[in-house]
Amino acid sequence: MQREFEQALAVLEYLQLQMELLEKQMENIQNAINDYMLAKKTLEEYAKVEDEDTLIPIGGGILVYGKLSKEKKVIMNIGSGVSFELSWDEAVKKIDERLKELENAQKSTMETMEAVRNKYAQYLSYAEELQKRMEAGER
């Protein structure tokens, strides 16, 4: 019974680590969603600007004065160091596609987290039962 108890504790430890990794994954997904939402909002706002000076955020709460091109083109990174030029409308569409992918990943990760939580609860109950039996002197 001691061996079973130790195995249950090892599984609980593994499940706890898995939950921590899933939580970090959820945080990363949420950060990506926030970044894309901000990019989309910025593109939508800049689309209204007509060849005039504007403030452009460069990160860290810093804005610089600049003039937007009449062409309204953006360069979008598609991964692995590859980028391509898109119109603003095309960029918003690509952002929407990425947001949908991220929301699907978020949903899948949440489902996995729920399954791990349920498994953890089962093993915790099992380990507690084993501990009670060992304390009572059962074999």
C-alpha cells in the first residue's frame, strides 16, 4: 500500500507540473490575443487618418510623431522570419484569422486544463484514502 501511495503522490506531482505548464500556455495565448487585438484596433484607427501627422506607438508607452503613407500598406510577419506586404484591410483579415486560431487554441487548452484538474482530484482522493488506510494499519 505504501508503494501505491508513493505512486499516487508521483502522479499528483506530475499533474501539478502539467497544470503549471498549461497555465503558462494560457497566459502566452492571452498575451498573443491582446497583441493582435491592439494591432487590429490600431490599424482600424489609422485607416481613418488621411495623410496627416499622427502619433505612432512604438512600445513601452512611447509615441513618436509620424506621417502615414497614402498607400496604407503594412508588412506582416508570417513566421520563420518571412514577412509580406498587405493592404490594411487584408492585414485586418489576417489578424482576424489569427485571433480565431488563438481562440481555438485557448478553448482546447482550457479543456485540457479541466481534464487535468479532474484527474488531479481523482488521484488526490485516492491518495487521501490510501493514507487513511495506512494510518489505520490496513495492508
